[in-house]
Amino acid sequence: MAWKETAVAAASTARTSDVGVDPIRALGRVGLWSQALDLLPASMARDVVQELEDLGYPSLWISEGLRREIFVNASLLLSATRHMVVATGVANIWARDAAAMVAGQLTLAEAFDGRFLLGMGVSQPAIVEGVRGHVYSSPLKRMSSYLDAMDEVRYQSPAPTNTPPRVLAAVGPRMLELAGRRSAGAHPYFVAPEHTAAARAVLGPDRLLCPEQAVVLETDPDQARAIARRYAQFYLGFPSYRNDLKKHGFVDSDFSSGGTDRVIDAVIAWGDVDAVRSRVQAHLDAGADHVSVQVLSPDTTVAPLDQWRELAPVLRSCS
């Protein structure tokens, strides 16, 4: 058989392949959310993620900004691990067209035995327009039409037998409702356990709900809140996050100068490992299936490996 015929035959038999891992089940109850590995050289990031897997973390959520391209980054981390799920939190739909998004998802799902979970989001106008040069439009309409386009893509390389799941970044009720209808569930960011309870009511009982929870391992209130404010100030600048917090009793005066103590304490957990565990458990008790923990540290230029080590046995006890 000629090489071309052999290749075509191989492609036809490999067009679908069994996926050994259900990424939703393999997420575990608690994982990590981090941008910090992007600060490390690739070889060092691989070493760190291997240690995180050895520490017992079942999953790692990575973000997309002006650092590593998110699918390439996911491949880098997946290739360094054996069992860990890598999830995108989130892949920006303005960064690539629907065909590229599908190709990235299916390539990683097939190559790494299903250990990849695609999370997608609409980002923020300041980033989409100011950084990427697009004209921002209605988030809900944009996401809905993007999902339509994804569903029409005819991927021609080997792919998993079952279409891998996708989740949507969702905070407001309309995006949560869309996530429930058009995806496996939602990945809310910068939210309190009260939001998790409200999100569960919108999604219903059978959709994945996996909020992010930022934490500061510092027992001194002033120091902890100072670290938290440096992080929160960025997100409190976006109307979408402020509007959601207003639904939970906060007012405009809570959002200035990086946030009042009240808003900081509601959204960001600080204290010792038991305080962090308590906040994570509060999300789970409110209806979360999985919580991704983002460790904030005084030095944002280094990965918080010591804190990850300290938290690992405590977070494994969450149920």
C-alpha cells in the first residue's frame, strides 16, 4: 500500500479514539488555580507541576493573558504529568476563532488521554479592545454565537470518541444560564460562597460548578488584607464583578482603593490553613462540585511553592 493510502487508512481508523479519563470526575474536589507557573522557565515549570502532582493535587487551572499561549502551556504541563487534569481558566474566545478553539481542545484531549478540560470566557472590554485590538460586543451574544460556530466545526484529525466537555466562565445569571444549556457547567471567578449557592440554583443539580477561591496564608489581618487588595484592585475595576457583588449587599463605596475590609474578607480567604480549608468547604457546602484554590503571596514574581506544599494535606481533607 502506498504511503498516502496507508496514511488515509490510519486516519480513518483513528478518527475516534477512547479517552481513558473523564476530566470532570478527575478534577477532584479541590485543585489549584495559578498564573505563577508562567513566571518560570518552561523546564522549571515542568518540575514544579510534577511536584504538585506528587503532593496529591488532582488538577490545575491555568489562565490566559499576555504570558504563555494557553493551549501550548497546557500541553507543556500535561506532558510533564501522568494523572493531573489541566483546565483552562479561561481560554479567551477573542484570542482565537472557533475552529482553532475546537482544534486545541480535541488535540489535547486525544493526546493526553482526556486529561484536559476546556474553560472558555469572554474576557473584559479593556483587555479585548485595549490589548487585543478587537471591538467588544455583547458578552452573552458573542459567547452564544461562538458556541454555535464551535458546534459546526468539522475536525479532521484523530479525536476522542466522546466530545470532551467544556465549561464557561460565568458570574452573572444570564451567562450561568447559558453555561447550563450549552456546556458542562460554569467556572465562576472572584466570588464568595454566597455566589456559589446562587449559581447552583441557576445551573440546577446536574451541571458542573467549579468556582475559583483566592487565599492568603497570613494570619496578621493588616498584612493579609494588603496582599489581598493588590490582587482585588484589578478585578474590582471591572463592572461585571462589581455588579455581581452588589447583588450580595455591597455598594460602590466598598470597591474603592482595592476594596473595603468587608468585600476583601468576603471574596478572599486569609488566615492559617484551617481558615483556608473552612472557606473552601463553604463553597462545597454551598453546591460547588470542585474548588480551584489560587494562592496569593507578597511576592508576585515567584511561584508560591511553599504555600502549595503546606496546603496540600489540608485541602485533601475537604469533602
